[in-house]
Amino acid sequence: MINKINVKRKNIQSVRVPKNIYGNKLNNLLYTDTKNELPEILFITTYPPRECGIATYSQDLIKALHNKFKNSFKIKICPLESNNEQHAYNDAIKYILNTDHPNAFINLADQINTNINLQMVLIQHEFGLFKNNEDDLKQFIKILEKPVIIVFHTVLPRPNPSLKANVQEIAQETHSIIVMTNSAAELLVRDYGVAIDKITIIQHGTHLVPHSDKEELKIKYLLEGKKILSTFGLLSSGKSIETTLEALPEIVKKNKDVLFLIIGKTHPSVIKQDGEKYRLMLQAKIEDLQLQEHVQFINHFLPLPDLLEYLQLTDIYLFTSKDPNQAVSGTFSYAISCGCPIISTPIPHACEVLKNDVGIIIDFDNPKQLAEKTNRLLLDEQLRKNMGSNGLHRIAPTAWENAAIAHALLFEKIGEENFRLHYKLPKVNLDHIKNLTTSFGMIQFSNINQPDIDSGYTLDDNARAMVALCQQYELTKDKEDLKHIQIYFDFIKYCLQPDGYFLNYVDEEHLFTAQNNTTNLEDSNGRAIWALGYLNSMSAILPDELAKDADVTMQSALQKVLEIHSTRAMAFIIKGVYYYNTKRISEQNISIIKKLADRLVQMYKHEAETEWTWFESYLTYGNSILPEAMLCAWLAAEKLIYKEIAKTSFDFLLSKIFIENKIRVISNKGWLDKENQLAPSPIGGEQPIDVAYTILALSKFGTVFKNEQYLEKMETAFSWFLGNNHLHQIIYNPCTGGCYDGLEEDYINLNQGAESTVSYLMARLTLEKSLKKEEKNIPIHIGNPNKLTKFPSLKMNISH
């Protein structure tokens, strides 16, 4: 019997299709009448409740794939077992592979081949999992008629002939190979002769964490006043924890308050073979060295939230594995993602990551060196902070969300024509918005996700924040939103001067700064009027006192708008007065809109040519606001030229920023010039605010022109935040609710300031509002644009 759950065999004749034509027209003809479900991917892996690193890895990856994508594919799980390692699984598990039963491999292959919807198989490979069964595994892969992806968790250097031949045979039969480090990929190419184009590097995933206050967490876990060293993972002799114990007496001499946490239970396989022999040896060594007050065992397989909190309160994470061939460590990765400075032995993963002041490498089995480096770090708080911050930036691309994107793109590349990726919209998370907001206003910048009060406040950020919270209130009618709207509104009034002009920069003491005297503030004034206009447009659902105050403030703010001549400032004013006029219709409003719109018309006529239908001789920042303002002017004043210029200029802009089913807004590294518009634009320098403004404009154009393509582009643009960008990495952080500050050529700026976070929220709420109005089903799609079709509505993918 190959598994503990009965599997009902479908009454379908197996049709063998050669691997090199899998997914071609022949295959489509064979399965046209029977395939009507989402494509399935079978993961063959150890899986919880089994306690091992690969089981946890697979569970985290699968969870991330489910959280990131919807209506794209189904994941089926086949846990690996042996006669000595069996577990009870939930009803979702339809396959089990007992590697001690040779026939189990053949039977499983037969079931896979006859499953019409199953498109590919992913195998998590570790040599110990297939000990004495590698021949069965190779035969299994050979007879599978579906593409196979194999993940090598270990790649050993300098293989003997038998090992080399074994890996080569597996590699030859698989469609793609995943490894987690550059060094592992290099070994496969150099020592095993595997073709480089068959290898994909996807680093071990890490969890996004909120980076809570270290001292508060120490209080929570009764560790106040301690300098915490820690290590975690299933305990075994390979971790060489005795190296740290032997270093501790020298560490304690200089750091009396140090405490070493050994987090994790003994590995189940070790328990079966040796019992608690290793732990007892460690306990005896602690007593011999009189370290009882400085070492604490946490003998549990901790829930993930608890583990991540222990790592966040850790001052230095120690990784002392004595296996030079350990390619990668999940424990090591998780510690870096929690901001821990690392001291590690030179496993390949550590040597790749801990470069350029991210951590410290020590020799194997060297307590003296460990003590010296630990003392150095414990006595230098700033160095620890710098290393922790450097580590966060280095490890950011490995977030499970990014690992899920990388896997999904590989699945799509390998999959058949019906394999298309559709992002799942994250639910709205206002945590970071609230963290940035004091009783006075929204703080300008953040260090990672920690608000930086020293950066002060700006009118720009609070104006945008008010628009975003107004959007939120329109959708939810949650009175908590009104509290934030009032804070931002009060800040805008605070910046409004008696002459009707706004100041922008306010310091942490609530004083206007000298920067107001040296910076052109016209754009800031325009944004304030946009925000006030939007607030007034909602007067019917606002408390009476707030609605009246908003009206009075808007009247004061309109005193000198015609003295403003900045292009984008005029556009923001047009938008603001347009919204204001929807509730307070007046000739004065129409007059302001016409005068400013006519100026933009003259700019357009001066610059527009056959190949350049734009208002200026260059495309810079916030471009979408200009055609959107012209459209608003037409809606208010019904002057046909406004509508014509709005559409012509907007379509021109879209042709410059939408490429291969991605948005790539104009880089702040170099604007796009009319005279040199065919030159390649710089990669990177993309700001969330530009993507958000484009989404706002697309929504308006989609509503007015009833053009489905605008909605498609709006969803494509929003997917930029979710990973559909040139780095295939998330810009929005679902853990904190913050948005990263920018997309650069080869990295993401991890700071989550007010501008980027509010921009994401405006985009997210605009998309939801538009989708609720739409009856047609249009997906967010990433990857191969040739695979774009209409799948179940994204409306169904919104998370609340």
C-alpha cells in the first residue's frame, strides 16, 4: 500500500506525450475536451506535521504562493515518508510517497500521468530524503510525462564518480533545476556539467517582520536588561553549539549581562537514533563552565510569530555549523530578516550574504575567535545597528513573497497555454499609515518602517494622506477614518497663511522651517487645493461641522490660485476645483478651471508635434496629472478641446510608460526629452507616487471613455506594487502596510515613508472603487503577455 489515504483513480486512459513537446498543439488537442479546471502543480516534499527544515520551507513557500496569486493554479501536496517516519495529514493531502516502498514511485507516476489537470511536478531534494532510493527516484522522473522541477537543497563539491553520475542523470531528466545560492549553481555547472540555462537561482525565503522595538520585546519575554545571543533550529551535533559555550566564559568577562538562548527542540531523527545525548552533553558543559546564569534552553518547536519575536529581540545571532558543505540555512536567513547582526562559520550561504559589513565570518570550531568577535559587537551598539540594517537590505529580495513570484514565473514559463498568473489584491492595511500619524499630522520619512520624527512634516504628505483617507471613508464609512481625516485637514489649515498661500515644511516642534523660503511651493499649494476639493466633494457624508469648515477653508485657499503658473500645480488646482464644483457649483469655480486649463492648452499647442503630443518638451514626474486635469476641465466646462487634448496627451504618455505588459514610469535618474525620445531610458528611479497618479488618471479615463483598455492598464500598473516590475519584487509590504520608497536598477529602497505609503493606499483604493463599478472580468496578468485572457474577475480577488 503506497499511502494511507485512498486515491480514486480516474477512468482516463494515460496518453504519453514526450517531454520536449509537452504543452504544444498536439497536447492541446488531446486534452481540449477534458481540461476545464485550473492547472495543478504537485509538490513532492516533506511536509508538516513532520518537523524538518524542508517541511517548514515547503509550507512557507506554498502559503506564500496562495497569498500572492489567485485563480492561477492549484497546488497539490505529496508528503515524503518512510517506514520510520509517518504522520497523519489533513484531507487535502491526496498522495503520499513512502520512499521505502519501491513500487510506490511507479504507482505515483501512473497517477500523475493520468491526472489531466496536473501540469508539472516539483520535487524538494535532499540526499538524506532518498537515501538508498536514488535509483527509484531517477526511474520515477524518467517515466513521468509531465515537466519536472527539482530543487537541490544541497549540492556537494568535488563529487565522486557515483554521485556525479547520479546528479547528472537526475538533471538530464528534469525540465528545470532550482538552487538557492550562486555557489550551488556554480558547482552544478563546474563539478557536474549541468547546463547553466537549466538552472534557476531562487534564494531561501524569509519572513517579513514588523521590526518591533527590541527592548519592549525583551520585557515581554522577561529578558529585560540582558544582551541576547541566540541560535535556533532543530538541535543536532552538526550545529556545534558547544563552540559558543566554550566561547562564553571570555564573553561573560566583558559582558556580565549576556544571555545565550538555545532555541529549538532536538531533531526527531536524532531523538530516534541517539535520544537526548547531545543536549545532555551541552547541559553538562554548561555546568562545568559555570554558565547556568548565562544560558537558557527553549526546548520547543516555536510557533512562527514567537520565533520571529525572539529573533527581533536578539542582539547577535550565532551560527556555528561545522558542516562546510551546508549550502543554505533557513535559520540563518530568518535571523537576518529580523535585523540581527550575524556571526557565522563559513558555509557557502554565509560567505555570499555576509559581505560588505552585513556580518562576520569566523573559522569552524574556533571558540577564541567567536569570543573576540562577539565582544567586539556587544561593545559597539552602532556597529550592531549598521550590520542589522545592512542585512535587512541584503536579505529583502528573499522575502517569501518574492520567492513566490520567482517560482510562479518559472511555473508560467514551463506551463501550458492555459497557465496564466493573476495577482491577489492584498487587503487594506492602515497600520503604517497610523504609525506615521501623530496628533499633529503625518511624519515625512521612515527608517525602514520606523517613523523618523526628525524628518518633520510636509503639507504635501498630509494633503495626499487626506485624499487617501477620504477614499477609504467613502468605501468603509468607518468613523475611525474621520479621526485621521480631521488630523490631516487641521494640518492643511495650519499651513494656510492669511494671504491664502500655503507653506509646506514643518519641523518636529511644529515650526515652519527655512526650507519654505528656498523652495518653490507652487506644487504644494496645488496639492493642498486638490485635497480640499476632494474633501468638499464628500460633504454629503461628512459631519456637518467638518463639511462647513472644509468649505470655508477652500474659499480662503482659492484667493491667489490664478497667480500660480507651475504646470503641475495648475493641474492639481484644476482637479481640486473640479471636485469642489461637484458639490458647490459656481461660475467662480468654472472660471478658475477655464483660465488654468486654457494655459495648459497653450502649452500643449506650443510643444505638440506629430510624434510628441505633450505639454512640455520633456516628461518628468507626476505626468499623469496633466491629462487627468484636462479631462476634469472638460467634465466641468464642457469645452471640447479639453477632452481632445486630454485623450491625445494621455494616450501618448501611456505609449511611453507601458512596455510588455508592465508599467515603467519615467525614471528620476533622467527625464525623457522630446529631442532624444528614442534613447533608452535609465533603469530604476521609479517612484510609487508616479504609479499611483497614473492609476488615478486611468480610473478617470476609464470611467469617462468606457474603454476597457484603461482598466486593463490600471490593473497592470497596480501590479507594479505587487511584483510586476523589472526586479520581480514587491514594492508594497503586506506585513507593515507600508510601501517601499522606490524601485532602483538592482534594489528596492526599503524605507517606507509617507509619500510612498500614501501613494500605494490611493492606488489600492482607486482600483477597488473602479472594480466595484465594472461588470466585465479583466485579470491582473504578469509574465508572458501572449497568455493574457479573461479569467475570473479580479473583483473576486480583493481581500478584505
